[in-house]
Amino acid sequence: MQHFEKFTICTLGFALIVSGLFAQTQDSYDYGTEFTWGINKNTSGGLIGGFVFKRARKLKNEKVLETYGLEVMNVKHPQEVRRNSVQTGNLFIYGKSNYLYALRLQYGRDIILFKKAPQQGVEIKAVFAIGPTIGVVAPYYIEYFPEGGGGFTVRAQYNPSINIDYIAGTGRLFEGLGQSKIKPGANLKAALNFELGTLKSQVTGFEAGFLLDAYVNEVELVPSAKNYAVFPTLFLTLFYGSRK
């Protein structure tokens, strides 16, 4: 968490310095719409938090864009810890009983703070968005040796009654997804967007900020720990796209 915050602060500082050096250049170019997609890293996700898609169009005010977004994320419990099986050495998440996949629909505004010139500079936007979240709660399956069994393994959703010493590893990919339950909620995002591309028709850059997911009630991810209905997140998204 601390390393992620330091990285985000350093990245934002670097972008602001670059912006100060190059933003005051020749006449800026105009565009009407843009579409971007990106890979997200956040404090509530794994190595890759998820994927982001956004469409934006300029309003009558040339410095304001209307945005529509979709985010698909894997949300982790803050106390999740991977362990090695004493039986096989395979990794599994001890105590985890459910996955949480967040599908976030977002409507918002991007406000241009600094416009860039063609083929140089940085365009900086303040980003605000809000919308519903569809939480997909899927069971987390493990493979384990039944106590008193004959050396064979079975797969089932984790529950605290399963002895940790008999766990062989995780279940199969997407196993139990058909047993998922829907948890409705809402999300709110505030961020800064830095567009660094050098081509007029392409968009390349990153977005860093804060996002809050709130569900109607607690989402049970780890039965033996405190579970939450609200998930605050710091994030960094690397994005690419096109505009016209």
C-alpha cells in the first residue's frame, strides 16, 4: 500500500513537471470524441486489477467532455494471503471463500486543465465519474484431501471446517462461476488524467486517483476476518486509444 502511494505521487510529480515545461507551446489542436481502454493497478486488486473502457465527447464548452465508462475489476479482501500447500507446494489463498468481480458503469465529466499542442506537451484533465456497480460474488474453490480419504482429492468452496494441512491447492479456473450471486452497489471516482501521446489521432497516457465502491451490505470474502460493504481504492491506469 505504501509503495503504491509513493509510486503514484512520484508519477504525478513527474507528469506535472513535464506539463510545466511543454504545455505552453503552439496553438492546441481540437478533437470531438475519443475512445480509450486501459489496464488498471489498484490497492484492492492483484498484479493486474482489471480493465477500463471509456468513451468521451466534447460538450459546447470546449474544456469539458461528457464520459461513459465501463470497468471490470477483481476486488480482493485486504487480509488475503497466499500460502503453499504442505501436501503439494501449490499456492492457495487461505481463508478465502468468495471472489468479488466488480462491473462498474460510469457517467461523468473530464475537465481539461491544460491543453497540449500538436506532437508535444501533456494534456491534463480532472476526472469525475459516478455510476452503479454490479458485484459478482463467485465461490472460491479449493482442492483438498478429505480426512481419512484414500489419497484422492475433491474440490469444493472453501469453508473454515477444512483443515489447512489437507489443502492441495486452488480449484480449476472459473470453477463455481455458475453459482455466482449478484451484489448491487455504486461507485464514485475522482482522478487526474495525463495524455502524453505525440500523434493527433491517438491517445496514450495514464490516469491516477481515488475510487470508492459501496455495496448494499457486506460482501463475505474471508469468513474468519472482518468483511466490508465499502471498498476505497487508490488506482493507476495505463491507457491507449484514438480520437477524432
